[in-house]
Amino acid sequence: MVIRGVVFDIDDTLYDERDYVRSGFSAVARVVARSDDEATTLADWLWTGFENGVRADAFDRLRAAFPDVAARVSTADLVDAYRRHRPSIALAPGAAETLDRLGSLGQRLGILTDGPVDSQAAKVAALGLARWCEPIIMTDEHDASFAKPGTAGFASIARAWGLLAAELVYVADNPAKDFYGPRRLGWKTVRVVHPRQVRGQPETADDRFRADVEIDDLTRLLSELSLDDRSRPVVR
């Protein structure tokens, strides 16, 4: 069956999510600090914690470690600054070339991503994804059935494009939620795996959550979609 549409996740798929984290920490530090030196101290403290495995409670820890910061801002204020900041991020190596090539082959390209709308919209803008992708579905803008591992978001893209499940591919990184939905619908799935990813390389014992294939570089996506002699991607 000929592949006619490719849908992408964003985080740790089209760019390195750790770059967004570092960008966000720098933005938060600039918002709350009273001097450039203090901003550098706070951003470095947050980043060191992240590198040591601190995730969900980073801003609570920051306020506990720096009481003067806690006196000025709440954890909710810090989270809001993080989510609303304009990120300094770039597409992963080979991503733009891959998107260009898929587009030149007549592929429909789209995005389906979980996460807060403010932060995901900022990432879309910073990465320039509207240049290649339509629709761009941020599941938090819709009802709960759109969130992964649900199927509603994927089904809506198939309907919008008028394509069959066997003509569609989802490219993402997280087997805990990314692949179950599209696989239930009959899509092909491709997992991007590399050492820089925030979640590392989580595995699952449940085959329903596994991707059909794995790649360590987006430039390998074209070969996994098996371009034929007429430069049209087909499923193996």
C-alpha cells in the first residue's frame, strides 16, 4: 500500500526536548532574578538538577533552595513563565531536509502533539512547522479523546486528508503513549530513538504499545518508507 501521509510528534522527535527545557529554565531565571548574575545562578541551578534527574518538582525545589525567590513568586508563576516563554530551539539535524523531501514527494504532512497549548504552540512557531505541516493538532485544544493514547486525533487527520489507515504513518518517540492509538487504527508507526532524549529509551513489554520500526536519525525515515523507482514511498 502506498504511503500518502506522515504525521509527526514534536518533542524529542522533530527537535531535542532538552533544548526546550534549558531555554525555559533560562527564561524563568530572567523573569524572577533581580540581576544578570542571579539569573545565571538560578538557570545553572535548575539545569544541574535536570541533568541529575530532577523533573516534575524543579520549581518547588528552586523556591525551597532560594527563599528570596520564593518570597517573590509562586510555583504557579514559575510554571506559567516556563510554558509561555518564546523558546530558543531548532529542528533536529536532518529534520528540515526530511520534511522537504517528503513534501517534494507529494506527502501530506501533519502534527499531533500532547502538552499545554501555550508551550506546544510556541514550539510550533519556533520550529517553523507550519511551513510543512497541516493540520497541526494540539490535543489539549480538544476533548480528552484526542489525547494520546486515544485515537480521535489520528482519526480526524485521516478524515481531513481522505486517506486510509494503511496510507498513513505516525513518527514519534514515546512507546508509553505514542503508538497504541495509531496502531489500533491500522497506521504504520516509526519510533525515533537516540541518547539525547529526555525520557531516555523507555521500553514496554506490551507489543500493542511498540512501534513497527525504530530509527536513530530522522534521515533514515525515507528508507524506512521504502521509496520506489518512481520516488514514491511505499510500505515494505
